Amino acid sequence: MASIDVLMSRFYSYDTMYSQELREQSFVDWPFREECSCTPEKMAKAGFVHCPSENEPDVACCFFCLIELEGWEPDDNPWLEHAKRFPNCGFLTMKKDFTELTVGEFYRLEQERLKIFHRKVCHMKMAHFRDAIDRTLENMKSLLDSMKGISK
Ligand SMILES: [Zn+2]
């Protein structure tokens, strides 16, 4: 899963990714071509941007809901995979092409995208905080145990 920094840089750079053409261009090194159900064109149509890393070469991320999917198979249908995991994604439920949106509609979509991003960051920070609490409790317990050992 992406770190908060990666998530942040994706969020800020993906405001251009409403363009299907730009999304498709991100799939230059994508292994699934012609005969596959998840060609670059179909991936881009389903809202995905290719964001590979050294260890995860086939990670694709929705520019809107920032959901990350990997482990793609040639027969995977990108739209269905996306809808299975986040049926309410604002991109999937968009009724018209980006070029036909009014300024007001675009503004509301960007608000929604921002809300999803903040929710994700909050969840990640809360998870880090919970881990930190668990670690502190463990440290305190072992400290107490060692103090008990000394007092005996
Ligand atoms: Zn999405």
C-alpha cells in the first residue's frame, strides 16, 4: 500500500487525470496488450493510472478514489474490478465525459476527490497512531516486568 507521501503526491498530480488520454499514456510499460481484457485503453477507461514501483510493477491506481489494485490477470475486466472494490467511486458514477462537465460539476467532483483523499490519510494516520500506542504499551509492560525482576 502507498505511503501517505505517495498518496499525497498522487492526489495533487492526478487533477490532470480526468483526461482519459493522459491516463492511457501512463501505461507505456503495461504488459497486457491486444488479446487482454485489461489493455491500457480499457484500464484508462475505467479510471486507472499506471503507477508502478520497483517491487510492484503492475500497480494501477484510480485517479479519483485512489484505490490501488495489483496482481492483474489478462482476463481481468478493469471496470468490474474497480466497481467491485469501490462501487461509489465518483468517477465510475460520472454520467458524462469530463469534457462535457460544467464548472460547477467539476468543482463538486474535485470536492469529492478531496474528501476521499482526506479520509484515506486520516485512516492511515489513525492506524499509525494505534501502532504507536501498541508499541508504547508493550515497552511499558516489559519495563514493568524488568522492574519486578529487580525488586525480588
Ligand atoms: Zn475510483
